[in-house]
Amino acid sequence: MASFFGELWESIFTPGTTPTLVKATHYSFAALIVTLVVLCAVTFNKHFFFLTIIALCLWGAITWFIGELEAMKAEMAKQNKPVVEDVTEGEELLDDKTADEKKED
């Protein structure tokens, strides 16, 4: 259990989705859904019912998004292209701007 929290802490500083972060997301939503279902059963309040539906929809949307990210990574790996865009073009613009500013001085 301690290794899970250690891996979760490290995944916060890792770009993209990691398996530990995805597990933590699913565990958190499962705990939320269980809590809301218990509150629905105990109070019979319509607000908890609607919150449960909203939480389920959000969980489904996040799961779909994570799946799309994984599919994109797999597609990029097939094409042997980097997943991250090349940002060197912006450096050239910065160099030109810096050169123009130096000419003004």
C-alpha cells in the first residue's frame, strides 16, 4: 500500500497518464459512487440521486478520455512519430524577436 502512494506521488510529476494515476482515479470515483449510493438509500433525497448520476457520467467521460489518449499514443507509436509536438519553431521566433530588440538598443 505504501508503494502505491509512493508511485502516485511520483506520477504527479510525470507528464501524461500513468497506470497508478488511472487506478487512483478509478478508486476515487468508486468511493464517491459508494458514498452517494449509501446516502441515496439512507436519506431518499433526490439531490443525492442526481449527484450519483452526474458522478457516473463524469467517471464515464474521464474513462473514455483516458482510452482516447491511450489510442492516440498507440497510433503515434505505429507511425514512429513523437507524441509531443515539436516546439523548436517557437524558438526561432524568439531568436528573431530578440535580434530585433537588440537592433533597437
